[in-house]
Amino acid sequence: MISVNNRGFLEIPIEEFVISAEKVAHVQLGNNAEHALLVLTKTGYSSIPVLDMRYRLKGLISAQQITDEILGLAHIEYERLSSIKVEDIMKSDLATIHINDKFQRGLDLLVDNPYVCVVDDEHTFLGILTRRVILKQMKKYLYQSQA
Ligand code: AMP
């Protein structure tokens, strides 16, 4: 059992750990699945956010959702990619975190998600909080508390 003497870090606002929206690859409502697959393949990310014209978060799209959609009985129907819209196959039931939330909520959410999208009161997309960033911080706090 790991025991941490100082649990103060759980109260730190997540804001300072957020990868800001301009650094996050995304697609927009109305984009087709071919474009989304290109972005996903080029960046190497497993999924990326889907935003509307006003930068509000609408969903997440992954390469797996796209390939599932074009998987025919006998072959993969690549020719359908350009006619499928991201909003028809994206996941819209998402866990999100508010920019003013604390480290503890981030930690809880990242147990089940490799990253969570960060939003404000209007659901505007502000960036992402990733498991990697939170784990790095945890490591720092744990090693400090042992010293
Ligand atoms: P990481 O913890 O850095 O491995 O990131 C976990 C996941 O977060 C990746 O697989 C992506 O789906 C997403 N992600 C991380 N960084 C970015 C980024 N700059 N743009 C879009 N998605 C990202």
C-alpha cells in the first residue's frame, strides 16, 4: 500500500496540466470519415475530438469507429469513406472535465480514459488532460513525499 503524507496535490486545479486546444489535433462537424482517418493516421492518435464551428465539443472519433463502419461482409468498403460524416459515427456520450476542476477529478476520470476533454461552462473545447501528464505529476508528488 502506497502512503502519501501530503495529499494537497489532489486539490491543485487541473488548468496548469492541460494541453491547450491549439495543440490538439481535431476534426469538425461536417468533415467526412476520410478526412478524419487521414488526421488520425498522420498524427498516430487513437482518437481525436470533434468540434463545431464555435469550438464547442461535440464528440470523439477513433480509427476503430471508422473501420467498423466500413467493414462489409466480404471486404472493407473504402469507397464509402467520403460519404460518411464524422457526426454519424462519433461517440457523443463523453466524460469531460471542467477547466476549474481539481487534480483528484482528473485522476478519477483518467483511470478509465487515456485522456479527457477540458471544457468551460459553455462546453467550449479548451484542450485535453492526458493520462501521461497526470501520471508524470503523480510520480513527481510521490517521489517528493518519499524524500
Ligand atoms: P498520451 O497520454 O500522450 O499518450 O495521449 C493519450 C491520447 O490522448 C492519445 O492517444 C490521443 O488520443 C490523445 N492526444 C494526446 N495528445 C494529443 C494531441 N496533441 N492532439 C490530439 N489528441 C491527443
